[in-house]
Amino acid sequence: MTFGGKTIGKIDGKNVFIPYTLPGETLEINIIESKKDYDNAEIVNIIEPSKYRVEPACKYYGKCGGCNMMHIAPEYQRELRKEMLVDIYNQNGIDISDKTDIVYGPETNYRARFQLNDGGLSERNSNIIVPVENCLCAEKPVNEYLENTDFNARPKGRIHLFGSSYAENQLKISYSEAEPKKSVQPKMKGGKKLKIKENHYFAGTVLSPENTISVKINKKTLSFDVRGFFQSNLFVFEKVTQLILDNLPGGENILDMYSGCGSISTFLTEKYNNVVLVEHNRDALVYAEQNLSGTGHISYGLSGASWVKTCSQYCEKFDACVVDPPRSGMEKEVRDYLCKSGIPKIISLSCDPATHARDCASLIKAGYEMKKIYLLDFYPNTSHIESMAVFELKL
């Protein structure tokens, strides 16, 4: 199975990619697209199925553009995702076969963050809307909305939902893409105004109460805007936050690069006296200020590259760093900074194994040793892979 969830076969030496299949199966297929170096195909008949093939439990499977591995037994799904991760790192000259553990949670009803388009989910490889009445991946509050709200009664356009058993208010729905109203300033508990240090960069940014939801993870309350980024699988995220702390020795200063709303920084305050947050999305940082209220921290509303150029030289020496970049991976300036930083401990998270392998290869070349890597199984029944690598600087 290749990264992306398709299996690969060969016909007369030419690669053929086939979705909804498993390694080792014998198939009758139809070539639907022929390229110079490869073909794309679809199943006509399964002649000899894999012993790991199961009947998909979702009636929308194959239509909805979400899941693509629900035809595979859950335990074997995880092994296949691990094989994909190992293969991508091998392509970058890194052998992680004996360093990889899998962190996972429930196989169904795990997803809290949802986005609907015109009231439904988009069909795979098309703009057709599938009017779903429930989703096997969704947490209960999301499914209650889908089941109790008629498709034709749902708002058109893009709708953001966040519903979870971890949330104080089980479900939050945002119907609009509009900018947050500039009416309510961030507040601390007890109604006191939040004080922002002079070296924080938040001009013009405020909280948006109508789009705000709070969740409780490992005894910490995290607030964020449902239209922005936040982890979708809180069952696994809870384990990841503890895993990060378990892999950090503690100390004075720690850098949280690409910190978002402080979803990781909030936990880092348990082991470090001062947390430095770097995040270009200043609206997210306003939430971070609320989430880290009363703790030692400094926040920079800058891109990683800008922070490296303008601020990094003025910061105290860091005892550790957590870096969690977007899908594109670390900015070159951030990658170069970390490679030369001498920071003794780096934990690198990623939602894209290809860019993560590239960034990890740079750290290894700079003298860091990968002690462990974790496959973070945030999205069961899909081929999506997230990972976390733990590095120590060689003495």
C-alpha cells in the first residue's frame, strides 16, 4: 500500500494504482486512466480477498470523500499506516523500523471537528454533496446534529461544527466565514481584563464568543475558535499531550514553534518556567493568551521565519523545543535555526510524513539523534498519517 491509501500492482512492468484494495489480493480491474509512467484502475471483481478485508460499516463509504480504509480490519489498518510511514522515511535515508510506536484511540466516533458544505459532505473527487444523516467517524454531539437536522434545513455554504464529550458546551456551530466581531476583549476568570505584555503583538485581534468553544484535556481547559485549527481527535490528542511531557526533562525555557492557540504550550507550563510561543495567526494567539493566563510565557505574533530573523537572538537559551508546523513543514529559516541552535531536546510533530521526513533528515545531519518516533493515529479508517519524533543533540 502506498502513501495515500492505494495499493500498487504491476502489469507488464508498469505501475497500476488501485483504491479500496489490500496488499496480496487478486483482482479483476479496469484501467480508467493511463499515464506515461503509471495507470489508475478500479476494481471490477475481487477474485481472492485478503483475510483482513471486512465489510465497511458506513453506508456512505466510497461516496463520501473522507474514509478510504474502512474495508480493512482496524488492527491491520494501523500496521499499513506504519508501513507507509517507515517507507517514506526510508526514502529519505532514515531507518525508523525499530523506533516506531503507534498511539491510537477509538476506531469510530472519534472526530470532533467537522466541516459541512451546503449541509453535507463532498463526494470523492467531485463537487457533488452527499447528504449524510450520520457519520461513523463523528463524535456523538456531531451525529446528534446530523440526525436531528433535516438536510434541506441545514444552512448553505460552509458550516464549521465542533462537538465532543470533552467540550463544556457539547456542540458549537459556526454558520459564517465572516471576520470576528470586535466587541468583546479577552478576559480572565472572574471577569478581569487580560493583561498583555508589551512584547506581545496582538493589535486589532479579539476573541469571538459566538465561535468559541472550550474543551478540557488532562485537567487543562483550552479555548479556541471553531473556524480555526484545532485537533479533531481529542482521544488521541489527550495521549499525545501526556507523551510530550513524558519525553521532556523540564527546565527554565522552552520554545513552542507554530504554537497556534497554545494547545501544547498550556501543558509545557507544567515543566518549564517560561514558554515562548511563535505563531503567525494572531487571532489564535489571543486564545493562547487566555489558555496560558497566569503562567510564565512570551508570545510572538510572527511567522517562524520572521521570528528567526528579528527576535530569536534576543531570547534566552532554550532547554527544549516543540515544533508543530503546517502541512508544508518547517520554513527553511526555522529548520536552519534549529539545526544550528544547540537546543538539547527537540520534539517535532507533523501532519505530513513527507515534509516531516525531510525536516527530520536535516536535524539528523546537523547532529541530532532520533530517539523515538510515534505514529499518531488521529484518523482511523483513512490513510492520513501524523507523527511525532523525539530528538536529542549528540554530545
